[in-house]
Amino acid sequence: MGMGRFSTEDWAAYNRDHVDGRSRDDVFAATTIDPRFDPAVFTVRESRDSAVNPFSTPIILASDVTGSMGMIAHELMRSGLITLTSEIYDRKPVSDPHIMVAAIGDAYTDRAPLQATQFEADISLADQIRGLWLEGNGGGNNGESYSLAHLLAALKTSTDCFERNGRKGYLFTIGDEPIHDGLTQQQITRIFGTEAPRGLGARECLALAQRSYEVFHIVIREGYAATGLDRVLRSWRPLLAERTLVLDDYRRIAELVVSSIEINEGRDPQDVAASWGGAASAVVARAVKDFGRRGIARYFR
């Protein structure tokens, strides 16, 4: 998938018709999982080069949708994806973005703990995002199953970026809670529709994703992390070190994602943060203060 091109005009028109002035429940009306987005049903999500996107870069945005975190999906629809796509086109940290949006929950308690759109490069992504079910449950067990996104990337995606061109894509998980320590054999079999010989720890799931993706986690300083940030960071930092980014204002997710890609591709963190101007610069600067070339070197030792 991913044969078109994003445009701000298309996003603006879509939002006028389907998003502006509407509540989260109005925008996301699904009350059960759509089989199109169920990883137990679909075989693979493909990101392919084309005449329109000859050097595609897959980008996965995998957000916690439990509890208050449903606001992330709503923010992406209202303005986040417009900002994300237009700024990647303008700043060119990577070429030809193909974007997938995934919804993450709790593999222990949720009916639909993982859903994923196709990789898309045009406005067709919008209807798919609105078709995701914001189950809003979560288990109240001090964590969510973010490893589902890592295993999704490893088992259920196929990209020309990596397979033909030897470049990694980008995977951002987003949420406010600690990460559960991996997935049981039964959870993998049920959620991915494939017989798993054993369970996998969080570090194992992450390592599988890191073969073909640059992996980050964005901690939203709301909900659980508003008061339990230390616990969240103790969970994430041993896995992703400086690639665990704390975001004070969830409305700046797009700016932080773009900035992280820019810095990872070699641009100076201070220059990147300053480039946004206004309040966004300060928010991004705080989030990336530990991330840069030195941080990356420590991470890969």
C-alpha cells in the first residue's frame, strides 16, 4: 500500500466534513474491532515503492487507546497527521513517508488489544483511523501491552525500505503507562493468529522490531504518568534508554515525532527544537534533551 501522496488540502477538507467540532465518540464510532484491522485476520501490512513514492519510508504510530489515552488518536485526526506529513515533506528528514496507525491495549484484559491500519501515503488513511475501536479499557494492572506493536512490526509488516534498500523504518509507541514484560504464548497465538512455540519477553519483542525499525517510545505526561512518571521510566529506560522521550504536551506529538526522526538522521537536537518556534520549541527541547548522537552511541554499545 502507500501509492498516493498526502496533502494538507485533503486533510483540511476531510476534517471539515468528519472531525471539526465533533467529540471523540463521534469521530471514533466503532464499538467492536473491524476485521480489516485485526492482526489475527490480516496476513501482512506492506509498504512498497512506486512511481509516486520511489523511496518509501514506513512510519508506525502505535498509540495506547486505553483510558484517557484515546485523546491521542483524536489529536492525530484533528491536526497531528496534517502537521506530521507536511513537515516531513518540507523538512525531508526521510523520503516518501508511508504511515500506519495502530491502537494498543492490554493483552491480559482487552477484547481487541491490537489493531492496525494499512501503510498509506494519502488521505485514505483517515477513514481507516476513524474505523479503529477505541476500546478504552486497560487492565488497571500498572501497564499496557506495548510489546504488541513491536511484534506487529516484526511479524506482520513487509517493506521495500528494508528488504530492497537496506534502510530501517520508524516505529513510535505512545502512551502513559509502564510496559508489561512481554507476551505469553497464548496471547501471541490469539492476537496474531499464528501458533507461537513460547512466550516472548519485552526485550525479545523489541529486538525483533529493531531489526528493521528505529524504535522510540513517547511517554505522555498525562494520566498514569502525571503522578507515576518515575515508575514509567524505570520500565522503559532499560529497554530504550534515550529513545524514551517524555512529552509534556500531547498536542505536540507530531512535532516530537518529526524532530526525533530529524535528530536520528543526523541533525543537531538544539537546532531541531528551535526550528519550531513558540511553545512547541520548548516542549520539543525538553523531550529530546537526552537524545542525540552521544545518546545513540551509548545505546548501541
